[in-house]
Amino acid sequence: MRYRAGWLIHKKVLALTHFLPVVSPKDYMDITATISDALLEVDQEFHVLIDNRIIADVTVMSLEALIEASPLFRHPQLRWTVIVLPEPIKDRAGEMKVQQQGSIQLIYVNCLDAALAHFQAVDETLDWSARDTTFFTNSEQE
């Protein structure tokens, strides 16, 4: 498995994690399709977690660029997007300000634990016991 995309907490936290450092054009298309399917289930406010820890590309996109690039980031019920920075630049997370457009906010963090802690701090309705505890584990071999 090259990546995993789907609900970390059903209809509350949509997540993406990578298991290889390079994301191919086919991966992008498949991720987009998976996310589009998941968005069909949305009936309440939700959040997005993007785990880029092992990604080789260290480009940091602004919230404005993300909104222009993908319908996901224009969804009216999206509230927080938390992006875990790639390892080579994770120490820059503390320098990056929270970005906001309307009701959508973006924060960059340096590790997965910080991402989960952020969600716990901003949304007390999240039921962490309902999360997919295997989400960030690659259970398949290429």
C-alpha cells in the first residue's frame, strides 16, 4: 500500500497518510477519488489530517493554495486542516502561523501526536475511542 486515505474517525476526521516518500500522479488521482467518495458521507462539521512525515517533497502550501487546488478544502463543513510536516522541515512548524479563510483553518505541526492533540483541543466532540487505531500502519506489503 502506497498511502491510506479515509475516515480516521467516521464522518469527523478525514485522514491521509503516506507509506512511500514519493506520491505518483496515479496516487493523486486515487486519493482524490477516495476523498470525493468520503465527502459524500459528510453531514456535519469535520476535520482533515494530512500526515506528510515521510514525504520527500518539502513544499509547504498555504491554505489559499490548498483551497484553489482541491474541492476538499472548499467544503462548507470543513473546519480544521492539520498537516504534519515532512521530517526534514518538521522543526519549522512552530514558526508557521495558523491560517484561516472563513470558517476553515489550517495549522502545520511537527508530529502525529501534536496533530491529534490539536484536534482534542479544538473539538471536544471527537470520540477518540472510535478512531481507526491501525490507520497510520501499513499492514500490506508491496
